[in-house]
Amino acid sequence: MPTFEELYSQLPARTQTSIIKVWESLPESERKNLQNLFIGFPLETNLNKLLLDLSIQQVRLAFGQKHRVVIVGPANVGKSTLYNQLVRSKTDLAEVSPIPGTTRVSQEADAGLFAVIDTPGADAVGEVGDAEKRLALESARHSDFLIILFDAIQGIKKSETELFDELVNLEKPYLVAVNKVDLVKKEEAKIIQLAARNLNINPEHVIPIVAKDGKNLERLLLTIAATEPGIVAALGQAMPQYRWQLAWRAIMSAASLSAVIALMPLPFIDFAPLAITQAAMVLSIARIYNYNITLERAKELLATFGFGFLGRTLFMELSKLGGIPGWVLGTAIATSITVAMGYAASIWFEKGEKITSESLKKITQNTTNLMIESIKKLGIRKPSQKKLQEIVIDSLESATMSEDRSILDKQVD
């Protein structure tokens, strides 16, 4: 997990100075809160995009006009490929080809946290090349932030250093990235060192990326976000929902496995395979909320909530009603107990608070009823394990709690 200091340390000295001034203008308490948010940001592209998805509304509320991030650099270094990784709509994708000069005009699209602009190569020669360079530099002049992109294979020659100096003289916040480092593999460190030397910057201020598959894209995104406190705040507002959606994935997976285990007799918490599944789920949720605990500690935590007693009580109460096959009842209860455990663990790791007994019972009963109705549709015969897991996951995906985590804010002691 990155820290604020780790992210802005990748930026050149001039950009660092301007960013630090903005951050230091904030009250100390707010600054600390925003900086602490970086600890929880994901360093995985798909998860990072999920967080961005959830934060878009907050960004729109915070900014009338999104910041403009311009990708600029020599021809054929992968600017359009990087642009396509950042844009949100497929209709905005830029044409990409190995032929230099494919991009002839600047193109702008929504990248979630900011507007991103692709530009033509800014190093071409001749009448067409001069026109394209003027377009690229014009976009750079009207930017709020520059991604100056180079190519690991092409290297940094005199024309690249001249372009770099011209861009830096625009006095815009910027970062430097070198693309296609997958093509140099073991030589990556050497290439970065050489690029930094030719550009007269420190090696740590050069971010190696692979635009075609998104390598290091998440660090690139968070570094840009770090330049604007408002964006960081928007990400922070989306963090609880982001974590809950990840936790819910873990809950659904464990619940579907619990349903399969429950086809066997005695589907309660002290049944070893079930207990291990549920403890592993708690361990996964702990990691999502940045808690480092052991499997044994996860088991101890579950024991403090009294799930075994709740499961037995619910089984006995529903058994008296009659008309529900034992395997349906056992499967539904094992599933609902696992879901309730996931809720309780999420609250515990997020707030350090214990879910109320009444709320725990309500969640378990509601989920049990949901699962009984879903499983009964299969008929009297027991389904295959695969079919049962599909039913459980489909039911939980359609449940209100899968999207709305507001219940977590209301059901604690």
C-alpha cells in the first residue's frame, strides 16, 4: 500500500514543491487524514478501477470542471495505448497502430478522476510534423498535469531531451514515465538509469510502465490523484464502499462453499470444514480492511460472536414449522450464518465495534428465508454442488446488501 510520501517522491523536484505547497495550505488535521487514506489504496489495476468507479460521483460534486491530464511525448511511444487504458468508455478509444504518426489530432475523454487528453507525437519533423507538435504543445499549455511519456526501446536522444526541456519550461506539474519496459526485461533498471541521466533527473522520478497491459498504471493514477487534495478526498469517501464490495465478494464465495458443506450432516459452526471456511473468510476480510491476523485469531474472533448457539437455535425454531426438507434448512442456515459472520467481521475491522445481537439475528433470519425460497425452487431432490453454489451466489448478488453497505452504519452496539 502506498503512502503519500512514496507517491509524490516519484515526481520531479519542481512538481513536488508545487504539490507540497498545496497540501501544506490545508489544516494539519485534514492533511493527516488525507495522507492516511493512501495506506488503504489498492495497488492492483482492477481493484484500483473499482475504487475509481465508486468515487466518480464525489469527484463530480467536488469539481465543476475536471482537471485535464495531457499525455505528451515523442511519436510511437504508446501515448494512445496509455490513453486507452485510462478512458472509461470504449467509444472514446483512440486508434492504435505500430505506424508512427497514427494520432494526428488531440483527443479528450473522461478518465473518471480527471479528463485525459491524447496528443500527436511532439518530435516529428517536416510540415505535418511541425503542425502535430504545435497541437501537442497547445494541449500541454492548457493542461493541469502532464504525463511525459518515453519509450524504453527508443531511449532518450537529443530530440527527446529538447522536447522534455520545452515541456518542463511550461511550468506544469508533471511526471515522467517510460513505456514498454516489458521489452527490455532484465535491462529495465539500466534503461531507467540511462533515461534519468539523459533527462537530468533522479532515477526514482522515472516510472516504468507497460501501457498495453496496465503494469504500474495504478501507481500512475494514484500519483496523479495525490497532486489534488480534492481528488484524494473523493477517493476517501468511496473507500468504505470499495472495501465493502470486496468483502461481499469474500462473503459470497464462503457462503456458497458453506452451502455445499452443509449438504452433509450437522451444518453448524463447530463442524470442522465449515468452521475453517468461515475463519478463512474472516481472514480475507481482515486483509481487505488492512488488518493482519492469523487464522487462529480469526477463529477466536468468531467464537466471541456466539454463532454456534445462534445456528442451533434457528435450526430448531424452523424445524418446528415442518414442510422444509432437512437438507434445505441446513444449507440455508449454514449460508446465512456465514453471511452474518461476514457482516460482523466487516463492522469489527472497519469500526472496532461489535454487531448487536438483535441485528445479528435479524440478518441471519432474513438471509435464511431468502436462501430457503431460492433453494426450494430446485425441487425435492438435492442439487449438484455446482448448481447449489450458483443458486447461492445468484441469490446473494441480487440481495440489497450486496450494493448497500449503509446497514453497517446502523447495526452496532
